[in-house]
Amino acid sequence: MTHYSKQDILELPNLQRMHLINTCGGVKSANLIGTISKTGVTNLAVFNSVIHLGSNPPMLSFMLRPTTVERHSYSNFIEKIDFTVNHIEESFVSEAHQTSAKYDNDISEFKEVGLTEEFIEGFEAPFVKESKIKMGCTFVNEYLIKEHNCRLIVGEIQHLLVENGIQEKDGFLDLAKANSLGIIGLDGYVKTELIDRYAYARPNQDLKPLKR
Ligand SMILES: Cc1cc2nc3c(=O)[nH]c(=O)nc-3n(C[C@H](O)[C@H](O)[C@H](O)COP(=O)(O)O)c2cc1C
């Protein structure tokens, strides 16, 4: 087994250190965040940091990189409040990855990469039509993480759209059925495969796999 001390990590070439540290935390979620500017230009960008915060009220969060360069998603949802979170699937993974390119703010990534905008009534931000699981959220708060100048963005889920055949009776979304992907680091995409689900774990009690 290779043992990296903090010093070893600091002495690695930049790119190698970035890949190492970006992958060592485990598989992350693969989402496209959709927004719209005040002049009506839609924006789409891949994010690997979306996690749920709580279910009542339904909230999620994600990490936004330092705003030392233009961050179109950020400026859009700060102004317009609405943003969407759309699961990435294998059928459009290369298009999704391409959204990370730095397009000018008058260019819509939807058109550039070939994904389809979808709007629902009463909600301003664009959804990704091709995505089977998607959320319409409103921006609630941001927390500056002063150690690395990133922002933790907090959003409230106002709409949750799920294609038929993905949800189980108890509410659970089988992401494998949706072909939702995960992300390793910043450029590795993985499929999801459900191994098992388990009943609530208690001390000194056999763990029960849930019948599916
Ligand atoms: C796989 C992957 C995951 C990413 N995850 C994040 C993320 O969680 N937070 C972030 O701020 N940027 C992330 N990025 C970078 C954005 O996608 C990129 O900066 C994009 O250009 C932002 O677009 P915008 O300026 O239109 O908002 C990620 C890029 C890739 C390739």
C-alpha cells in the first residue's frame, strides 16, 4: 500500500495532487445545474458536489468554487433565485461534461452541447429534458468557507420531477433504474448498480436486507 504523508501530497506536481485529492473522498453525485440570466440566456454546468441537507423542508446544497473568475450559474441564481438540478445519465455524459468549458455568458451551454431546455409553469430556470430525475430549487443562503474561498450554496427543493418506474413504494428512488451516474474526481463517470437495501440497523440485531 502506498502511504502519502501530507508533505508527500504537497510535493506532488499540481495536476497529480489535484487528481489524487479529488478522487480520494469517494464517488460523488453527477448533476447539471441549470439557470437563466436576467437577459434570458440559459446556462448549464456540471457539478459533482450536490448533496441533500434535509427533507423537511426539502433542501440540498452544493459547493461553488471561488468567485475569482466569472461564475455564470452563481450570478444567475443570485439574481433569479431559481435553479435546477438534473441527474446526468450515460446517454448524454459527454454533452454533460462539455458544459464545464468556459463559454461566454451570452452563450447557452444547452445549445452548445446539444441538450434540450424544458420549462415548467411558474418556475424560471431551465430543466434538462433528457434527465429522468430533476429538481427545481430556490436559492436560500450561501456560506463562505474561508479556508479555501469556496461557497456552500443552500437551496430549497420546490419541484421534484421523476420519470415513472424509478420510485419504489416507500419513496426510495432507484437511481440505477434511472441510469443516473456518479463521478470519480473531475473526469471519471461511473454507472450505478444497486447491490442491496437494508432495514434500519440496530445494535445486537441481525441486519435485514429489504425485499425488493
Ligand atoms: C466533473 C466536474 C465536476 C464539477 N463540479 C463542480 C462543483 O461541484 N462546483 C463548482 O463550482 N464547479 C464544478 N465544476 C466546474 C464547473 O462545471 C465549471 O466551472 C463551469 O464552467 C461553471 O459554469 P458557469 O460559469 O456557467 O457556472 C465541475 C467540473 C467538472 C468537469
